[in-house]
Amino acid sequence: MSNDIYLKEMGQKIRVARKSKKIPINEMAVLTKIDMANLSFLERGMRNCHILSLKSIADVLEMDVKEFL
């Protein structure tokens, strides 16, 4: 699997999980301390994610980081 496809799939998993918890992206940005633009890029698979950012996202969504990989 190419890196681009991997990032898009990971971003989609994040977006689906966030929307299923009914958390708006602007609120998610505040809770994770990730800039809203960067969070949007992550969800669209346009940016790589630091492991600590991914952990922060998983914590807010009450999920395990492994679920996004």
C-alpha cells in the first residue's frame, strides 16, 4: 500500500470516529490542541501525523491508537 493511500485511510477512520461521536472539527481541535487546519489536513489524508497527535485524537475519541493504523 502506498503512503498516500495509507494516510487517506487513516484520515477517513479519524473523521468517521469523530463524526460518530458528534464532535465538530473545531471542538476536536480545541480538545486535542491540534490546529483546526492541521486536523482537517489529517482527516483528508493530506498530512502525516505525529504519534503524540494521534494519541491525543484517540484519547478524545476514547479509542486505541491501533484502531487508526
